[in-house]
Amino acid sequence: DIQMTQSPSTLSASVGDRVTITCRASQSINTWLAWYQQKPGKAPKLLIHKASTLESGVPSRFSGSGSGTEFTLTISSLQPDDFATYYCQQYNNFFRTFGQGTKVEIK
Amino acid sequence: ELQLVQSGAEVKKPGESLKISCKGSGYSFTNYWIGWVRQTPGKGLEWMGIIYPGDSDTRYSPSFEGQVTISADKSNSTAYLQWSSLRASDSGLYYCARLADFWSGFDYWGQGALVTVSS
């Protein structure tokens, strides 16, 4: 299995802050990476696929970058609706794995 | 409106069998992969496997192969996840989700089905 490691596990930030979450793969996955946002009691929501392609309707303050083994999700100016848990997921082959998640909390 | 609607919460005893469902509507069910994802407090999101309802091609995570069975009934636009003998460690929240296309993420998700296995 390809292992995905996110950092940090928890992030405390204020509205308006620039926030960056990192996801590292145990081997190269090209750009086959997705990012999800999950709020309590809800299913995950797809934000980004192919490392940097924003899904329709996702605010432009979200962006993704990276290739190979290191990837980042950036929120340029944190909004109240963005406090949630974020997961990366690799889909380099049939066997897809998630990172352990990063919880973005209010500072 | 595109929807994935899952069956309800289940409470089972160890050793019992279980089959949960995920009914798709609002799109061509046979043309998109459907996956199953488990969520637990200790392990976060775990990718279990995917099925292509058009031809029932099924792929499992090595962690779940042999532990569960994924199937689909294209006549009923429904995917299934089943266990023949539940264990307490199978407790969790199970989501079905649709792959936007094979080289993408899950773009639509069911509401989740809570499975509790306890004696």
C-alpha cells in the first residue's frame, strides 16, 4: 500500500489567516491526489483532484500543488466556513489510500 | 438530482452476517465506479474497495480483501457491502461514494451507515 502522511494533525488558525496543509506519499504518485473537506456529521466533500484542479463550486481561496511525493493544500484567507477536517487521498492505482486528516480549529 | 442513498444504521452481534446498500439515482449507475469507505475515530477514513457496476469489476484494498464482499445490482442501481461473520472491529461509519472518473476522487457520497457490532 502507498502510505499518505499529513501534517500537521491539528492546526489552530484565525479567520483571514493563510493556512497550508502538507501531504506526503510513501512513493511517487505523479499528481494523482485529491483533497477533501469534512465537517462533523457530514460526508467528505471533494475539493481538488489531480493535485491542483479545483472542483466546480469550490471557492478560489482553496488551491493545491505538488507532484511526486509532496503535496500541499492552501487556503489563502481562512473563512468561518472552512473550519473542518481535511484529508488527502492518493489514486495512483486501484488501491487508494487516505491521509489521517488535518483538523483546522479556531484559534 | 444525483443521489446516493444508503440503508440505515445496524446493530449486530459478533458472528452475525450483514449486507448494507447504496442506491444511486440521477445518473447512469452502470457507467461510474462506486467505492466504499470506512470511518472510525481511531483510523480515520479507510478506502475499502471499488466496483464498476457495468461489468462488476471489483477491486479490494489488501486490508479488506477476504473480510468483506462488494457487489452491485445494476437492474436496481444499487451497490452492496456485506459481511459473512461480523467482528467488533467492523464497527464504524460506512460511506459509499461515486468516482467522478477513474482518475479522480469521489465526487458524490452517500449519507453514511453506522454499523455497531457488540455482544
